[in-house]
Amino acid sequence: MYLRKIAPKSVLRFLKEQKFKREDRLEFRMDRRLYVEFSTPDESRGKGLPAGGNLEAQLTKDYHRVEKGLSFPEPRRPFGADVGRRLAALAPLASESRYGVFASEALIALNSWNEGGSRDTTLVSRMRDRPVLDEDDLAQFFSSRHSVRTFDPARTVSREELRRALEIALTSPSVCNRQSGRVRFFHDPSTVRSLLSLQNGNAGFRDQIPAVAIITVDRRLFTGITERNQRWIDGGLFAMTLVWGLHAAGVASCMLNWSVNNKRTDQLRAAAQIPRSEDVICMIAIGHAAEEALVARSPRRSAEEVSNLSDY
């Protein structure tokens, strides 16, 4: 208080800027520390045998490399020497898990192709015919989804509705099919309000939200420094596809950003029992829209504004 009275405004402004810079550096250091602690080492730098989520990441990455290679029009013969060696060494460590089984199948398929030119149809198959869908109906479906902030308190969201939406979300694309997205649903009123109190931006309608989802990604499924940003992409895709799934199930939603510091994230981890190995992507408010619900206009940019279509 005394410093504020005697110091020039320029000095106070400088000190405030330095304080913000220190806080920023601490946040970035924490982000780096968590990623280094849990992510899978790059295969070219890794030491020792991976375990747990790191083992799953490496095996999934490699068995998907075989799947992708065999889906090319004319795969090389032979290919995947390093991949084959890693699969042979690591698959036995995960023999009881689903990804360990997939890895073993990929190794057999890789050897079958390299030795005899035979593609294993359990790993690759003809693409199914696209169902005939009305273009106008699809356009209506996507354009009719809005963020809802007024929910019907008399209608609960059923477990079956959430399951249907989640099964759609599980089709989200992800890097090397690693499927790092995770979601936790909550519907107890006091728990929902407590969790939402940690997020900035829902205070005006918090008491009306029947359920909330917390979207996270397992950072153990990402490899090395070059994938340090991929988890936000995969997590965003998973969250968006879940929202489309909710829309298809007739359930309204509102995306709630998670733009906070690590201290607030740790508070959410404790409240929702989220392990330190997972990054929080966002929250989603979930419920059935009230009859009188209003939605924001939210004008959209034009196709030309966001693309090069005019020069295509």
C-alpha cells in the first residue's frame, strides 16, 4: 500500500508487468513438467521398456502404422522393419489387453505381407458404401445445433441418451487411432454446481444445468515433443463429436471453455477425481432445452472469409 502512494505510475506499471511475466513462466513450466512426466518418450530417444499408458501409446502407434501401410494402393515390400521389431518386443508385455492383441495381429499381418504379399483382411477391408443421406437434412441437422443456456428442470438426461452420444463420439478421428479422449458425466445437483463454480462463464445459468461433462485427454498416449500440442486437437475433436452425438440424441448442450491456470485445474482434479496424467480440455453443460429457451444469434463467417474457395 505504501509503495502505491510513493512510486510513480510508470514504476508500478513495470512491477505489475514483471509480476504477470513471472506468473506466465510458472504456468508454462508446470505445463512442460506434466507433459514430460507422463507423455511417452519418442521411440528414437526412449530408454527401457514403456509401461501402462506409455506402452499402450507405442503399441497403438505401431499397429496402426501397419494398418495404414496395408491400406495403401500399392504397399512396399518389405516395409516396417523397425515397427516389426518393436511390436515383437512389446506385444508380449500387453498380451492380456485389447491393444496387445491388436499389436500381435498387426505383427502377423506385417510378416504375412512382407514374406508373401498377402494382405490380412482383419486389418484392412473394403470401405463400406456411404449411406444415402439427404443433403438438406444433414445441413438442417448441423445448422440446428445451438448452445443452450435454459434447460427444462423437469426432464433428466438418461444414461441411455449419454451412451448413444458417447458411442458417436468414439468415432472421432485421433492421431494414430490412439483415442485419448475421456469424459466424466455428473448429474447430482450439488456436485454439478460445485464443479461449475470452478469454470468461468456459467454463473448466469449455473443453477439450471441438470448435468455436466468434463472432457479430458490422457497425455500418456502422446509421444515426444513433436506431439505436445496434438492432445488439444484430439481432445477438441472428441468434445465436438460428443456434442453432435448429444444433438442426435435430442439432448441440448453448451460448450464451456477451460481457460484457467494450473491451480484451478488442480482444484477440478480433486473435485472430479481426475488423475494428473490427464489434461482438462473443456466442460459441457448438458440437459433438455426448455420450451422457452432462447439462443444467441452467433453470426457466422462466410465460406470465402475462412477459405481460398474463390481462388480454387
